Amino acid sequence: MELTTPRLRLRMLEASEAELVAAFWIRNRAHHEPWVPKQPEEFFTADYWEKRLILYAADNAADTHVRRFVLEGDRVIGAVNLNNMVRGFFHSAHLGFSIDQAEQGRGKMHEALVAVIAHAFSKDGLHLHRIEANHQSHNVRSAALLERLGFERQGFAKEYLFINGAWRDHVMTALINREW
């Protein structure tokens, strides 16, 4: 399912569009380095993304993850993922997102996340009760964005993720669907 906003389209890409994703990560390699796990060199190739997009389609079909790329025109400017979706008594997922360095501060990730959250909480969409989002404490941009979206601090996780060569602490936040 494609989501649209006034400026953006959020959709899963086909394997044939792998070059668009590779170009996004190549452009933003240094910018994202402090925030994401170290990636192998092949991560920055269309071949890698062609295979990965096929796996992403399977994740989407299995209802375990929702992966969408943020497009402005035909250019990938970001990615939004709802990972580790759990149903049953939980109805929750973890939110991950990234934006092109050149697009920071223009409200585009906010716009994209508003659409994703609306879809995630909608009874006609994913019908989730909770979305969790964790960020490193010194990632002030992510912290401010999540706060603006209504996420509330839930706790602090010591040595939560292995990023850029070390275990990094994270602030844990969540947004609750009060209409569930």
C-alpha cells in the first residue's frame, strides 16, 4: 500500500528500483554512520538492494514488518520501517526512520511519520496499539521529532544496540494509540 502526503509518497520499492535505494545510502553514508550499525561495502550497491527488496516484500507479506521508502518525485529521500510487529495481546511495533541529510529540517520526515502513524493506528490499516521508537541520547534531531509526534519517554536501555563499533545506550520512547 502506498501512502501519500502533500509532498511525498511512501511505498515499498520493487527489486528493479534497487538503484534508487543504493543511491540514497551512498549519498548519506557518512551522515548515517553514527546512527546505524556498520554495513558491509556491498550494502551500498544495487545488487545488495535488489536482494534486500525481495526480502522486504516477504516481510511485508508476512505482516512482521512494514517497510516504506520516502520518495519526493522519483528520488528516495528517506526510509520508514515498522519492525518486529507483534500481534495477539501486544499489537506493537518498533519504528525506525532515516532521512537524506540534504532534507533535514524541512519537515519531510515529520510529514512521512504522521502518515505512517495514522496508517499504523487506523482500524483499516495495521490497527496497532503501540509504536516504540528508540534513539541514542545525543541524537537530538530524532529526539525532537519523536517528541513533536507525541512519543513519550519510557526508559533508558544500557548498551542497547551495537552501532558504529560499540554498544550504544538508547532512550526508549513509545506512542500509544488511545483510540484502540
